[in-house]
Amino acid sequence: MIGMAQHRIIGLGVSGLACARELSRLGVPFTGYEKEDRPGGLTRTTTLGPFNFDYGPHVLLNVSPAMRDYFAQLNLDLEECHCSSVVFTSQVKQGLIPAPFQRNLWRLSPAARLRVAIDLVLLPFRGSADRMTYERYARRVCGKTIYDLFVGGYERKRLRYSLNEVDCRWATRLVRPGLRSLVSPRSGPSLPGGNGTDGTFLYPASGRMEDLALAMSKTVLRENVQCNKELVQIKLDSKRIRFRDGEIARYTTLMLSLPLPEIVACISDAPWSIQRAARHLVSTSLYLVRLGVDSPLNTDCGIMRFPDSDVDFYRVSLPSRYRPSSVPEGCDSIMAEIAFHPLRSPMTRDQVRHNCMQGLRKLGIIGAKHRVLVEDIVEIPHAHIIYNMQTIESMASIKDYLAAHSVFLCGKYGQWKDMLIPQSIQSGIDTANGAFRRGD
């Protein structure tokens, strides 16, 4: 048993690493634990034959000037990348519309544009969205036609959840289209995060997203980090944690970036009210199909979304479009995302592979001439966090309960809300400062 109580961090993804780096900067003693054999969490890169794939389609979107300075301090060489980002829909000539679709509605068919115009004129959005379902909110913001063409189908495929049961506060980035975007390619509503498209972003010049985690790891002393340490129990009354290998440690403050439902499940003395609240922490998992092929694929697009129901995947990325060094010369790579839930929408790996290949061939992205050289399917639990109508209140009660016992949360999974990578890093920094002030 480790007897000396101190600050402890469980989970060393980018938010946990940011937390560790901030404590190091403050001169606060701590130990960080990671269940994998190296820090980085989901921000890592794997090699499949001659192809490099990130664990997920991770890029650095909406990077603020302050976060750019943070990356510069890490000596992380980042490049600005550009690739074509589109949405596929049968209502557009040639089947696709550039993202963000709110600025490109002029590409819709005349009949569809007329329906959109009628929706926007007859259904202006007014009033508070508090306690409204996401489906009702989205229809009021965008109108029925846009909801049917883009929002509803895409989110149902991504979440595998009824949008009539989702709290509209779950997502805050839905933007109402403007009437001018129906007639002009240069006009459109203001969108969050600069140009509002995921086709422009920062990415490590090395061609590996794992280099972000490596750069962050180098700022933390090696003796402060223990890998292959999986948390299995938290005893809040005695401030002790236990790992799968049997080791027990005491803590002064505990900082966690693990998925919030798993955190609650580890607490041996959690009251019934907290266990009940955890039932409203809802999520959907993801199968990521990664393929390396022997010749260029039949598309110039880098990121494609599919709201229509004729294919299972909701998004497809071609990493080679923004990091050519990830594939051998003359080859190409693709990552397709298919959401599932073990109870609501179960899918086997064989089903996922078959449906994915069928969809890619149906769309003509992979043709008869292509030979698949490598393939891999990665399962990502809790990939998409969902808010039902009780989630926000349940989260608040859980977080208050944990904070009262010197347990603090960071990152997308700990905070249980959608975050981009820069936001996750900032969350780790903020958690370190808050925990230090409470535990000092």
C-alpha cells in the first residue's frame, strides 16, 4: 500500500496529461496512472503494415490563440490542413453539398429550396429552448425540411437514440440557416468556431496525432507516471483507491478523466441516489473501420457525412487527404464510423465489416479495381455522449457529491460532455488548478 496521501490523476489521455503538466508547473506533488502501456488515451497512432492510422479521426479544430501558445510551448510542430468536407444527400445534383451546409443551400434542388424558404419564413425561432427535446428544438431552429434532409437522419445514425428523448441542451452548435444562402454561394449565417467547417484544422507536421500526447508526456517527470494501472475501486470515506493489480493508494485529491459512469461504478460506498443518477449517463459506442487500399479512392473529398439511411456509416474520413505521409506512395486510406449500442442497436464486427464495404462500393468510393491491403476494426466505447431529459440534473448531483469528497473530473468523459481536443486540454488545466486550491 502506498501510504503518503497526495494528488493523484487517473487516466492520462490529453486532459489527464494537461492536468499533470499543470500540477508540474505549479510544483505540486502528484502521481498519474494510466491503464494502457503508455499515456495518450485515444490520442494515439497505430501502424498497420505500411499504413499509419490514428485511433480515431482526431484533428485540432477551433484552436484559440491561447491554445496555439500552449502547443508552441510543447515544441509541437503543427501544420494548417485543408480538405474538402461535404454532406451527401439525394436532394443535390451530383449527390453532395459542401460543409457547412447552412452556407450552401443554393445547391439544393429548386423544390427543396422552396420548402426551406417556406419553413424559415413561417417558423421563426423565438423563446427559450429550456427542457425542449432535441428533435423539437432542431425543427424550430432549422425548419422541417432541413431537419429531414440533414440534421435528423445524421444524428439518429450517429447516436442510435430517439431524438425525441434527447435534451436539446446536449448540443449547442446547431445554427439556423439564412434565406440568402438559398440563392448565393457567398452568403450564409455566422457559424461557431471560425468558418464552422471541419475541413480546416491543425495537425502535427509529423503526420501522427500521437505526437501531441508524446509532446505533453515529455513535460511530466517519468517518475510521476505509472502505466498498466487500471482503477477498480474508490473508497471515498477513507480516501483510498485500489488498482486491478491489488495496489492501494491514499489520496488528498483525486482527478479523473475516466468515463463518468465507470467512475461511479468504482465507488464502493456511493449512496443509492448517486447510483440512480448514474443511470441517466447515456452514450453510444462506435466501430471505426480502417482500410488501406492499393490505389487512390474514387473521391476528392477528405471528410464526408451521410444523413441518408441507405448506408450504415454516418461519417467517412480519408486521412491521406490531409497527411499523405500516412500511406505508401500510390495508395490510399479510409476510416468509416458506424455507431452502435449493445442493447438499442447491437451489431457484430462481421456485420459492421460487411455493411461498411457494401456501402463504400455502392457509393463508388471503393471500386472493383481497388484491392484492400490492410483492414482493422476498432471499438470505441462511450464515443458519443447523449443527454436524456434527466442527464444534466443527474450530472450536477454526481459532480457535487464527488467534489465534496475531493474528487474532480476533467475531459470529455470525466465532465461527460462533448469536447474537442483543445477543450479537453483546457479542462485538464482548469481541473488541476481547482483541485490544487481545494487540496492545498
